[in-house]
Amino acid sequence: MDRGCRELGSIDALYHLGNAHERGKGIKEDGEKGAEFYAKAAMQGHAGSRYNLGCYEGVKGNHDRAARHHLITAKMGYEASVQIIKKVFVRGDATKEQYAEALRGYQDSVEEMKSHDRDEVKAILSR
């Protein structure tokens, strides 16, 4: 199964394979192999995979690597990454600069996604 998905090059397939391996869903649980699939998808721009890599590295105690992954996803608009960096900053495992960079990157991403058309659709859908 995983060979076919890899050959197709689908980043979503790589992400789902990472989840399956990491969580042992329908396959033997193997966090390291899951991280390999996440890394392949992350290198192609998959934000969820990058976020999961950050979590994986944090659990392993690689706080600097985890922070780098979460900084990238914060800049991609992942609010959860900002919260994680805040948490590890308070704990002493991230710097004040990293936290500030995550906040700025997230805010910039949110600003870039704003549009008048999007606001109109939200208003219509919330009626």
C-alpha cells in the first residue's frame, strides 16, 4: 500500500501513511517510520505533516528541531503551533525570540488570508 502512494507522489497520501505508522492504525505502530513519511510530505509543503514532525521531535526531546518545525507551521497559519511554542517558551525550551517570531509569522499569515470576498461568504454562511 505505502509503495503505491509514494510512487504517486501524493503529499496527502504521505501524510496519511505517517499517521497510520505513528498511531498503528491498520499497520504496526512505528513512530520513526511515521516521521519519515511526515518529513517527505513536509518537504513538499504539507503543513499538517510539518506540525506532526514538530510534535514528534518535541516528544523525543529535540526541542530546537521541534521549535523550527512549529515556527514554519505558525507562519503557515497554524495557531496550534503558536500555542505549542508559547508552552515550551514558558517551560524554558524555546527562546523569547522564537515565540515572538511565531506570533509575527502567524499574524502575517492571518492577514494575508483576509479578503473582502471571504468575509462576505462567512457572513452569508453564518445566517
